[in-house]
Amino acid sequence: MRANKELAEAAGLETNRGVIVNDRMQTSDPNILAVGDVAELPGAVGGLWAVGTAQAAVAVAAMFGQDATYEAPSTLVSLKMDGIDVKGFGKLDTDDGAEEFMDAEESENIHRRLVIKDGRIQGAVFVGPPGTGKDAAQAIQKRADVAEIIPRLRDGDWAALADV
């Protein structure tokens, strides 16, 4: 999917893949706002409902003269299928010093992977029977500090995620 940015380009706004915006959803012309799939905010995930609505809330606040900045929502993507749980979240790279946790005793029908940095889950993938990713999903949505359970995760205790 490509952003329809032709009008923005014709208006002289700065573009790349989409229309470049700052954390107040302002384009290179501060009187013009952009949100949703056309808005390109460095480091932000695009194409998700939760992201677009969070951006829209910031833009509406600006229209009413209120000071608001965009904060990325905790967007956990779930695939809904009978008999299988598939969840994904965030970034899975460890280039920035993040630590990766994988299920050492992974069976053929369960895959679990977490990437944690500074006590926060920055990426996750869970595939398996219903409920496989439930505890991780709740920790992600709460933006929980998981620093205290890292030793348990290193030992393969995935149930530790229920304790945050």
C-alpha cells in the first residue's frame, strides 16, 4: 500500500513514503496536519487502526488549541483463527542492546519469542494453542515493567509474564 501524497507534494509539503509529520501531527507547514496512512512519523508503525486513532486525537486537540503530542499506542496485532493464537508486537531486532528470549523447549506447535530492553517488552511473537500469548499480551498492553521477571524468563518460566 502506498500513501496518496500527490496533493501534499503539490502543496509543497515535505514527503517521503508519506507526508512527513512531527509528534504534533504537523506537516512541514505547521498549519496543515496529517494523520493515518498518509502520515509518516519517523519510527512510528503505520497502517493500524490504533495508530491512526491516536494520531487523530492529537490532531483534533491541535485544532482546538490544545497542546498534545503523539505517543505510539501499544499495538499488539492478533490473528483470529479457530484453534490457534497468533500475536505479534513491536520490534524484534536486538541491534540496540535488547535481549531476546525464546522458548528453549519449543514444540512443533508452540513458538514464543520476546525482545526486552530496559525492562520493557519491545517486541514479541507468540504462536500456539489458544491462550499461548495471553500473559504477554496483557503485559504489552499495560506497558508493564518486566525487569523483575527477566531471571525467570531466562530460566524458561513463561508463566512469569502473568505476574507483571
